[in-house]
Amino acid sequence: MLPCFKSTFYRVLLLLLISPFFSFSVYSQVQAGPQHSWTANWIGTQGNTGTEYGVYYFRKTITLDSKPGSFKVHVSADNRYKLYVNEVLVSMGPARGDTYNWNYETVDLAPYLKQGANTLAALVFNEGPYQPVAQISFRTALMLQGSSKAEDVVNTNKSWRCFNDKSHQPFPGWFPYAATKGEIVDMNLALGDWNKNNYDDSKWPFAKDLSQARPKGKTDGFGLMLVPSSLPQMELSYQRISTLRKATGMNVPSGFPKNKVALTVPAQSVVTLLLDQDTLTNAYLNLNCSGGKDGSVTIRYAESLLENNKTGRGKGNRNEVEGKSFSGRADSIIANGKADQTFTTLNYRTYRYIQVSIRTGNDPLTINDLYGTFTGYPFKLKATLNTTNAEIKKIVSIGWRTARLCAVETYFDCPYYEQLQYVGDTRIQAMVSYFNAGNDTLARNAISQIDHSRLPEGVTQSRWPSRENQVIPGFSLWYIGMLHDYWMYRNDQNFVKDKLSGSRAILDFFGRYQQADGSLKDVPFWTFMDWAGRNGWSAGGPPKGTDGSSAGFDLQLLWAYQWGAEMEAQLGMPAIADLYSKKATQLIQTIRSKYWSKSKQLFAETVEKNTFSQHTNSLAILTGAAPKEQWPELGKKMLNDTTLTQCSIYFRYYMHMALVKAGRGNDYLSWLDAWRSNMDLGLTTWAEEPDVLHSRSDCHAWGASPNIEIYRTLLGIDSDSPGFKKIKIVPHLGDITSISGSMPHPGGKVDVAYTLKGSEWDIQIDLPEQTTGTFIWKRKTYQLKSGGNKFSFRNTAM
């Protein structure tokens, strides 16, 4: 008879909680709050509900007796703000969150202040019904609070003035994007110098007090519970647009747009310019123009052009522009005829191609300048790779660009279409951050946000922040994997310990759908696993058997139990670790008996054993559901049996891990044809879907997994204990005879170099201080000490 795991769990938990000998600490993410009571208010404008589309300006002038050495303030807004001090942009935000965890930024204004009068000015915008899906909102408002009594002079209240800018309107038409809508700006209605020190705001109405602004836990009546943002300000970098690809309606001056060259469009003209950034980017588009009274400049943005006379999303080679059409999000300005009219997009745009359409009336219009300001999370590339293999270098470069464009205030699937932080994508993106940047701040933020998204049933949302609910149960299991990754690669055990209660809630949710043999049955919500589309897969979900079970889901649950058991054993409750281990053992036995096909010598998708996939067999290897002696043959079949449902570029991350575990790591470079196809078609970032010609998104960071595997598989650097305190080096060089590189580590960096000189391999491995490790070469294990380690081996077959 099978044990009653559920009742056992609660008996053990009760005993542990009442035991005087058991204790554990809870790690708090909340940073130290203010040193004095907050007195600022959330403020808004008079005469609106705060939920409509609108752009609002706030101003206040303060007088200081002397230039301060420090002047820290806390600032936030709903939806977004740009804060200026004495005409200088000093902060943008808030970093996206939810109403229970609404971020505020802390900024030291001292470098921008002076003795005498100082102007604080803020632009706040609310996209209303056009808000991105990732943008949660309560109502339009601004909050500014001094960090001590000395700074309270800036606090938002009715002494601030506010103006509703009527020059901004949403760009008409419907666009199938979850990210953000374009805007129209009528320069005839624009205020122009609203943030300048000498601007006269005396006719502006005073702001309206809405509610007290208080940190979370003090008072939460307004609907936004304020917490300190853990993130730095996003990068803002000047970026010229590279190339003019086509021009109709006039001759364009040489050097435009790569150089700041004025372009004057004659009166009564229609001009269209096709500009190419050469690579995909995220940037605020900046336009400065003069003249052109009542003329217009419309700017459209696209990842790629579309093939004419094609159904669906035909894109072809992304470098080609002839015979193609332009479709994309748009912004537009109506010129007022004055000099130096300046337009900057409220939010950043994602583009490789820009189409600029200029229509003039009776006045010529001069474009003085047109350029971008790149934005993204301020990652710095710390990993290095030295090789004569140009293809590997290009793959790493494209992967890093992809990862950067899919990381701003959160990780997200794609910058152009959705900007939503999906758990499945984010797990891979976080690993890229560890291996390439050695940075875990955005990963911690993501883990915490997904933890905040939990439904009462225990399962998390598939993506968060999001104002639209969506649950992919398998992504909750990947969340446990993401937490386990953090535990293994970053030295921060208290953070992981604090999240174990959420891991337990997820596994308890799945426990409700386990049958007597441990197999899952009819798990609700969207059962997405990968964009695979044959052999019974539907909407990204694997097929289910007549009994409602699925090998893919059972294997994901098995892996989550294994992760949970490891973390609980060292950080949490040993009894729960034992429970999870028993559940994992039962699942292994069930999976082997239920899904193994003797005739096919593969694990099947369902109990009927009539459909098979690379996914299931990869997971069988990774979890140990497949006995070790089966791994080599399973790896061979996964690569050669084309009847199997194939992994997309996303799930190949897991398949490649399985193939390495099956002993085929030296073939790694031969598995990258999907990435080569992207490069052959001119992509500068990795596409979302296997059909690159028709892929919706040209930038999905789940495809950046080679930026992990080049270091983990090829160079062989990996964590061998929690916190990366022990390091394992197992290179898989294939035909490579000379390569070196390094990756960041919590204690510094790990350097490796492999060189074949004649018949001898010279190998150098350098580990950070206070770490040890093992080096495996030709199936033999050698001990590594901190600092330098040198080896010399005669060249023999691997």
C-alpha cells in the first residue's frame, strides 16, 4: 500500500512547529525605511478621475541657504515619472511592481542643487486603457518624500503646481501589442520649456492632495503599498541611427542619420525615409526640428520588414528591404513652425528599422537631429572568451544583445510585443546574468516578484507583474528550479530560505492533482511546455493520455521535488526534505513503469505509448528517471529520430543539458543549427519560434542559452555546491585546440585556458580565493586549489 503522503506531511509539520528544539530564520527583503515619519501626500491634478490617458507636469521651487552635501529623496508615481532638478533629468521610474509592492526610488539630489532657488519638475504619464499589460495601476499620482526633516521641503502636497498637457494623445488605431502604444504630440499645444528654471508656472493650478504617502505597513489606504526599489537606475546611452536604406520624395544630405546633419524638407512635400539601426535596440527616440507649421513627422518602428504578397508573418532575410512593407508602432508630431521643437518618446521603443514620413504644408520643415537614447538594465559584460572561431564569438555577441534587450526593470520575454516577465524565460535569463555579468540583482527582483504573484491555491502566475491573469502550472515548477539555480550559483542562503514557504505552496498545489501512484492527472490552467506543434501537442502543451496524465508534467514535478528536497535538507525542514525525496522516489518508479516503451526504447508522452518527444526523454535523463545506462542510447535517439516531437530554441536549453549528461558534450557545437539559421537570415537577436521566417518576435532571450553553455559546457565551468563554493571544471572541446575564457564568480572570477601544442595539452585553471574544485579530463578527476592550477596531458582521444 502506498503511504499517505499528505497526512504524513501535516503531522510532521505540526510536530516541527511545536517543537522547542526547531527554529529557522526568515530573511526580509524590505530595506531600512525612512528615519522619520513621512508627511508627503500622493498628489494629482484637479478635475480628472486619474484613470484616463494623460500627460501631467508637476513643479515646485525651493530655496536653499547653501548647496547641500547630501539631499536624499524618495520618489514614485503611477504610472511613470521623469524627475528633473534644475533642468537635469535625475531619475526615471518607478521600477515596475504591483499594488502590494509599489516601488519608490531613492535619489540624492545634492549634485544638482545650488544655493538659492531650485526648480523640481516632474513629468508623470498614465497610458490609461492603453497601458502595457505589465503595467499595473491604481490612479495617476506623484509622490516625493524627503528622507529626513531637512529634505521635507520637497514633499509633495498642495504647494506643488500641476498642469494637464493636452498636446499628447494616443496614436489612433489598434496594434496587437501588449507593450505600449504610440503617441501623437501637437506642438501647437505643447508647453515647450515646462521644466526650465525660468518657466512661469504661476497660472498653473495647485495640485490635489489624494492620500498620505506612506511606506508599506505604515498606512496602506491609497492602494499603493510603497517599498524601496532594489534596482539601480536604468542605463541611458546616446545612440546614433546607423544607416539610410531608402528615401523617396527628396535627396538626403550625405551623412544623415549617422551624423548630426540637418535635413530640410521643402514646402508642399511628402518624404519617406527608411532608416536601419543595423542591430535591434531599445531606445527613446529623440527628434529636434524647426519650422514646418502644421506639417507632420510620423515615425514608425519595426523589428523587421514584412514580405509583400505573403500570408501571415512572412519576414524573410532581415537585412533585405526591397519588395517588403513596413508595419509597426508609430509616433507622430504636428509641427508648430517654431525653432528647436523637441520630441522624446514617453517610453522607449524597440526597433531595428525606422520609417520616417514627413508631410509639409506651406512651410519647409528642417529635421535638425534624429537619434536614440539606448536604455536597459545596466548590466556589464564580465565574462571573456578568447577563440579564433568567429562563429562562436558571433553567437555569444548576439546572445548578449538579446539578453540585454529583454532586461530593463524586469526580465521579459520580448521587448517589442509583450515586455512580460515569464518564469520559463526568466529562469534562462537569470542564468545568462550569472554566467555573463555575475549580477544577481535583477534575478532576486524577479524571484521576489513571481513569489508575490501566488494565487490562493499556491500556484504562481506565469508572468508578473501583469494586470491580466495567466497561469502556466509548469512555470511554477520552473520557479522552484530558478530558486535552486540561485542557491547554487549565488552566495545568499538567507534569501533562498525566505522563499521556501512559496516552494512548499507550489508543491502542495500539485499534490492535489496527484493520483495514488504519484502521477499527475488533469492539472488545470494552460499546460504550456514549449512551442512544439505536432504529435498531439496543442497550444504549446504536450498530449495527455486517456487517464489524464502526461509524462512531461510528471517529470517536471519530479525535478521540482528533487530541487525542493535538496534545499529543504540544508536550509529548511529535514522532515519535508524526506517527504519530497520519498515522493520523488515514487514518481521515478511510476514514470519508468508507466511511460517506458520497450519496443521504442524511449520514454513515451502518455500511457498509451504512441507518441514520443525530445522533451520527455531529455527530462528523463536530467531527473534520473532514466537509469544511467540508458542515457547514451537515449541521447543518440533524441538526435537522430526525426519522428520525435522536436524541441524549439527555448527547450533546447534542457535538451542540451541532457545530451551533455548523456556523454555527448563534445558534439555541442553541432547542435546549434537553429542559431545558425537565425544568423543566416540576418537576425541580430534570437527569434522566438522555430520557424524563423515567420517568427512573431525577433528577440526572445530564452534563445540566449548558448551564453550559458559556451562557458558551462564548452569551457566546462560549473558550480559544484551551493553558493558556488566548490567549482567543477569539465571541458567539452570537441575539435577545438585552443580556447580560453573566464566567467564571473561570487568570489571573483574563474579563468580557464586550453591549448594543444603539438602532442601536449597545456591547461591553466585559476580559481577565486577560498574556493576549491575538481577538474575532470578524459574521465579522470583531479583536485583544484584556489589560485593557479596547471596541467599537462598527452593528446589522446577524449
